[in-house]
Amino acid sequence: MASFQFRLATLLRLREAWRNERRTHLAEAQRAEQLILDRLAAIDGELSAARRQYVDAARARCVNVDLLTDLARYEMILKAQRQSADQQRQAVVAEVQKRRAALVVADRDVQVLEKLRETQQQRHGEEEALREFKRLDELAVLRHEPKEVP
């Protein structure tokens, strides 16, 4: 029985490598997004702490105007950093979506070739089984043929 050889095996390997590369790129973009989300959470925490400090300083009997001014400036800086980080996050989210779509296409290309390989392998198996059946049938006929007497 001849072994099955998928003629597009090289193309399948190339497409699998391409798909793996797309997965890696998607993972990198998702890590970048997570870093930005972590930074946003840290900024939000700092903003909350600065606002609490501001409220506490404003409630004091002796109001420290310099401290209130510094806290207000710090809050503005944090808000600007948050806005910048949010813009970066939006850009990274768009990149993640783009890379996810590329991975879907690469995965579909691999699946198409895998399905073709399975179909061809099944057809090859059926053809081999048919050949084997014919060979056995011929052997059976040869065994049961009357032998010629000289």
C-alpha cells in the first residue's frame, strides 16, 4: 500500500508558520494594551489619592494655599497623562482588532488546506482499499480456476 503524500504540504507548513506569526503579533498587541490599562488604573488611583488629599487639605483649619495649588497642578498633570494613555489605548485597541482579523484569515487559510489534506487522504485510503479488494478478488479467482490437465 502506497503511503499518502499531500502535495501541498509545503504550502500548509508556510501557512501554519504565517498563522503562528499572526498569533505572536496579536499577543504582543494584547500585552501592550494590558500595559496601557495598568497605567490607566495607576493614574486613576493617583487621581483619587490626589483628590482625597485636596479635600483633606481644604478642610483643615489652617488652609495651605501652596499645597492646594500643588495638588491642583498635580491633578491637571495626571488628567493630561490619563488622556494621553487613553488615546494610546484606543490606537492599540484598533491594532489588536486588525491583528485579530489577520489571525482569523490566516487560521482560515490553514483550515482550508487541512480540510483538503483530509479529503485527499480519505480518497487515497478508499482508492487503496479498492485496489486491495481487486487484488484479493483476482487471487480468489486464480485459486478457484480449474487447472488445465496436460
